[in-house]
Amino acid sequence: MKALILSFTLVSLTLFAAVEEDATLTRVGQAAPPFSVAQIDGTKFDLSKHRGNVVVLNFFATWCGPCIHELPILEREVWKQFEKDGVKVLVVGREETGEKIKSFREKHKLTMPFAPDPDKKIYSLYATKYIPRTYVIDKTGKIAHQSVGYTDEDFKQLVAAVRKAVATDHR
């Protein structure tokens, strides 16, 4: 019986990984799709203007449990740890308005930059479904790391990817 359960679990995980990959429109090593967006503080974020910096791009929704769990950790372990190294973080609310994001950000006492994506225009450049999604974009504008969902192990890999991207000199 245990073998049957283990076998079913492995098949389920394999099928989910295949579906998850089909929903991902980007690959590590490719140029990150360009976009610009008005952030909730009124400033504009244009990805092309951040060449030379590492950018961490996160897609979330205010109702998403794993997103709510991940964002304070992202703030503490990436935004606050790597801001001094020039790392830019942008958290994009998939199908969220600026007002809803402002309220969410205040409620959860977050300080990272946030931007709305009410029509999924930015999100649809990167994926078709599933959140949270996090991308590390290196100093040359290429995707150095991407992840879907949240686990402690995945997050450790994200932090390692940020650390490596910061340390890499592309001159």
C-alpha cells in the first residue's frame, strides 16, 4: 500500500511539474520580457532602465496564501539584505488594483515596491497561470532563476541565485 501511495504521489508531482512548465513562458538564460509599469507610489518602473542591476520580480495576489506567506520573507531576506548591493525588487499584483495593493501592503507592514497588473499584461509576458512566481533577472537583463510556488527550499535557491547574480561581474 505504501508503494502504491508513493507511486501515485510521484506520478502526481511529475504531472504537476509538466503542467507548471507548460504555464511558464520564460526560460532561464533568456532575456527577461521587457515591461514598464506605474508603481503604487506613483513612480514608473521600466525593466530596461535597470540593466546593470539585479532585479527580483515577484508576481502575487492579495488572496493567495503562499504569496502572503512568502512576501514578508522576500522583504526580509532579499529586499532588506540586498538593497545595499543595488538589487531592485518589484512585487506585481496579478489582477490587482493599486488601491487594493496599497491596503494589502499597509496591513502586512511591507515596504518593498509594489505595482498593479489588473489586466495581467505584465504577467502574461512571463506565464499563463500559477502564483507566486519569482524571477531573478541578472545585470545583463537575462533570467538567472525562476520559481513557481513557495517552499523553504525553493526560497533558499532564490536567495542563492540573487547572491550569485550580485557577485557576477558582466563587464
